[in-house]
Amino acid sequence: MLILTRKLGESIAIGDDIKITFLDLHSKQLRIGIEAPRHVAVHRGEIYRIIQEQNQQALGSDLGLSEVWGRLTQK
Amino acid sequence: MRIATTRFGEIDIRESDLIAMKGSILGFGHLKRFALIVHDQETPLWWLQSADDPAVAFVVINPFIVMPDYKPTLHQEDRDFLEIRKDEDLVLLAIVTVRSQPFRVTVNIRAPILVNAGNRMATQIVLEDPEYPIQYDVLDHKTRFDAWLAKPCNDSGRLVTTATSL
């Protein structure tokens, strides 16, 4: 891992089109601005991880779809 | 071409019917080719089967069936990424998680799979709208199926790779 020290207002460039700027530091909260092309997915690490885990969990079922749909629509 | 699947055995499909994951399904970035399989015409639940890993198949549904007022905000960049030029080419598929004991079904409407039905390219996107949950509980909102049940319509049908009973 590359570790850099930056002051507030300074930035880091990643490649030609990604720029991360360090905006503000309040006690233990760091605000950063990210400029990146839209096709580069930028998300908080935890939501990314939660969606990965949900995708993984979605593979688990052995019930047939007809049965699942039947149970979902039974009155 | 023939693809091997754990659930359905070997299936025969046309290569041009595959869906190409141009982005990725998060956590499954190495899987790039999928087949959309309708196993039972009576249900709007479909299989998104990996053509590269026989064991990987997601249950998917058109999210508008579980939430008729679903209004995801899609960015132009997402459309551009998949080269979506016409609205009618834009298809969303939401991944369904089924748990059997106890029976519980949730749909990930926060991170749907965006598909261009024209060129069959796709990617999973993450919406910024926090009101759309990753685990939208379908049993809590069953009445929402009434609209679909009254007028069943598999409106993403042209995406389907194979509709044969397997």
C-alpha cells in the first residue's frame, strides 16, 4: 500500500482522470472529495461490501422458482 | 454453444443470446457472460446463469413488479457506459435472495443490474437513493404483486436466452 501525507486542500491524482481532495478534518471525521469518471464506481467501502455479501447470499437458495412464486402470491 | 450448469445440467444456447457483464456483479467481477433463463413462464422470477461458472445462478426479477412506483435515478454516465440510446432498451433486473427456513424473500432494489437489451451489455449499479433497500422484504409488500397478477407480462422477454423447460 502506498501511504502519502497530505495537507487539507491538497489532492492526490490517480491516473489521468481521478482526483481525490482532502477537504476537512473534524476530530475523527475526514471529508474527502472525489472526482472520477462516472463509469468508475465510487462508493463507501461498507456499502460495497454489503452488496457483495448480499450477492453471495443470493446464491444459496435451493427452492424452485415456481414454489417461491406460489408462496409469495398465495393469499 | 453448450454451457454447463449445476442446476439445469448442460444447456444449449446461442452465443449471441448471452448477456455480457461489461461492468460486474459485485463480488463476481471475474464472471463476464450470463444467460437469462425463464424456467417457468408463469412466474416473473428468472435465472441469471453464469456461462463461466456452472454453480453461479442468481434469481432475478423486474424490480417494477415488486415495487410499481420504483423510480431509480440513473446517471447518463451509466447509460453511456452500456451505450443505451433508447429508453426501450433499458432493462433493470433485481437480484432476489430466497431463504427457506424461515421462508423470507428479499430483493436488492438498491443495486439492480442495468441491461441494454439492444446490445446485451450489463452491469450492476449502486443507486444513491437510500430509500431503496438492499433487502426489500417482499412478504411485507405482497399486495404489490396484484397489478402484475391481474395482467402478467414478462416485458423483458427479448432478453431471455432460453425459455425451454429444462
